[in-house]
Amino acid sequence: MTNSAAPTARTARLALVGDRSPEVASHTRVPLLLDALAERDRLVLDAYWIPSEEAGDEDAVRGFDAVWVLPGSPYRSEAGVLAAIRTARVAGIPFLGTCGGFQHALLEYARHVCGLTRVAHAENDPGAEDPLIEPLACSLVGHESVVLIEPGSLAQSVIGSERTVERYFCAYGPSRHLDTLRAHGLRFSGHDEDGQVRIAELPGHPFFLASLFQPELSGDGSRPHPIVRALARAAVEHAGQGTAGARSGRNPWVRPASQSAL
């Protein structure tokens, strides 16, 4: 999807990883956010949907300027989503994971960096012996909550505050092995008032941020959440470095005539 904007606008290529559905609010919100980013911030993103089954291809997201793993789990292919996250992490491609994307970012890191090869997501494998992501004691579906952000973190610099109120639509979160994830370099920079992890980031990466809440659903879509704007800026910066390769054979997400067309 290419947005029209002033000649000063800068363009980058964004991979939207997930199983696109009109039933998922985050998916229907993205076109509004892309338009707002182009019109308000002069950040133009060519956005392409990559279904989870296709994301496992070694080159599925390589060559993009940013990867966003959107909500909508359980994904049709857990392996595909994990492969896309790993590529973004290893190749230094700006990455954002929200809700299900957050959960799978932790799962990928645990398996491929920490060596916890048997950890699982309880939504995908309810009988797993070692679930890293488990049902939350109190489901956060339709819930707004305060998130406290560590000073000096990427999240704090992006949001511009050490306290924010965010919207959740999830019933799963991390519980086990958090100390191991920290010991291997992952930073948990945002927690709720009960101390539960709500934001993760990877120091040393150009931009790697994951939130258990859904910033894409903030407001009415006309003013993108700071996290979404930060991803767009990181993507444009990446594109400016000339590191994104040309892609072919992928149909862009053409702007719908109306939201009902989604």
C-alpha cells in the first residue's frame, strides 16, 4: 500500500506478519494508521501482508525496512511467525510485536538465544510441560491498565513518559524463565502496577520493541500511538541506509475504498 503525500515524505517498506482478518480490530485499524503517518508525520510506509504460513520462508521478511507482528493468535503457523521474528532480530530490521507479537517475540528469544528449546505457548500447546506463555490469572480482554516504564529505556524514550495507560485484548502472558531471558540480554522495560511484564525490548538492536498491550488501538487512529510512530521512523531510517533489498511477486495491501471493504 502506497500512500500519497507531499514530495518531502520518506518511504519505507513494512512487513505486516499475521493472518489478516476483518474480525481482528488491530488489522482493520492499520490502514488508518498508515494514512495518518503519511499525512501527519510524512512517514510513508509501503505495507505488505505476510500470512504466517509464508513467513517461514527464509527470505519472507528479509529486505523489508520493518517487521510488525500483529495480534490475531493463535496464528496458523507458529513456526512462520517465529522465523519472521528471528530474521528481524538477527538482521537488525526494526521490529514491533503487539499482543500475540509480544508473546511470540519472547518465545523466539527463549528458544533461539536462551537455549530453552522446549518452552511453549499454552494457547498453541495447552498440554505443554514448560509453557513460557500461560493464561493470565485475570484476563486483560477489553481492559485498560497503567504501565510503568523504566527510565532510560527505549520504551521510555519513545513514549516520553514513565507512566502510561494502555489497552489490552489478551488472555496470555509470560510467567516462567523471565530471569533467564534477562540474563541473556532481553530487557523488560514496562510493568503493570502488580509488577507483571508488559513491555520487552532488546538493547543493542536498532529498534526491537514488544508490548503485551495494543498501541494500534489507541484513540481513533487519526493520531498514531508513539510506539507506532517510532516504528515508522525506524523503518524510514533503515530505508535511508539503503539496506532494504527489492522485492517482487508480492501484492501490496491496496488502500480499500472504505473500511467496510476490509
